[in-house]
Amino acid sequence: MSKTVICIANTQTQAETVVTLLKEAGVIMNDISVLFPDRSGNRDFAHEHNTKAPEGATIGGSTGGIAGGVLGLLAGIGALAIPGLGPFIAAGPIMATLSGAAVGAAIGGIAGALIGLGVPEYEAKQYEARVKEGNILISVHARDSDEAKRIKKIMEGTQVEDVTITEEESVS
């Protein structure tokens, strides 16, 4: 059964190190997601705001010009606004998950999306709080337990925090 490995990086440099090590270990870039607050005026990545707001849940769609960096290589990087939480930058599969979850998630966009990925509600709320504080959430899809354990070991070697492996929920 598929797994998701999630952690919190404290800095952009730490997040880029994790992504680089995962890529070097053969993890498919499309399986890696990153989420962090969009601090207007103090942006870590330059991006273009477009008006492709799916279902009114997000604003800013695709990213035109990523200013270099490893995180810019991730699929689907763009800006989104989560109702009640504010602007975020997301990349990878979590972008689509948050876009859908933000439309009516009772618990909130980030926590709701993480619960949908199989993270227990208590942990999901903790992750949401950490991201709101300015930390970076990294989520990686793993095809099986062995790959999940390998990804977790790589993450732990970079001194990230709150590393968790969850069962992915099947969507019917």
C-alpha cells in the first residue's frame, strides 16, 4: 500500500537539501510536495500571479519564473490562497490536494488536506500550525513501506523535524 512521508524543514536551505538528497536517491520529483507561507515582500522564490483560480479555492495559478533553486524544479509550483489562512506557495501533488480541500474543508485547508493524505487529525493540525509559523512542509509519496523507510531515513539525516510515515487514503 502507498505511503506518504512528511516532515518540517525550518529553512529554505534545509528544504532544498532534503529535496536534493531525495532526487539523488532516485525519488521521482513528481512525488515530492513542498508547502510554505508566501511572505509578500520577502519572497524566497520569484513567481508570477495569474488568474487561474480553480473553483474559487486558489488564486495565482502556475508559476512563470522561478528564480532558480532546487524547489523550482518541482512540478506545479504556484501560489494559492487558503481561506482563513492566507497565501502559500505549493509544489507537487499537494497543490492539487490543497486546491480541492480548500473548497469547504471544515477543519481547514492544510489540516484537511493532510487528513485526506492519512495523517491523524492531531498531527495534521500541528503541521498546519508549523507551516503558518513560517516552516516548510515536505511531503513525499512512497510506493511501499521499504521506500517510505528509505525516504524517512534520508529526511532524518538532514535534521528536519516531525518526520512521519502515513498510509495514503484511497479515494473512491
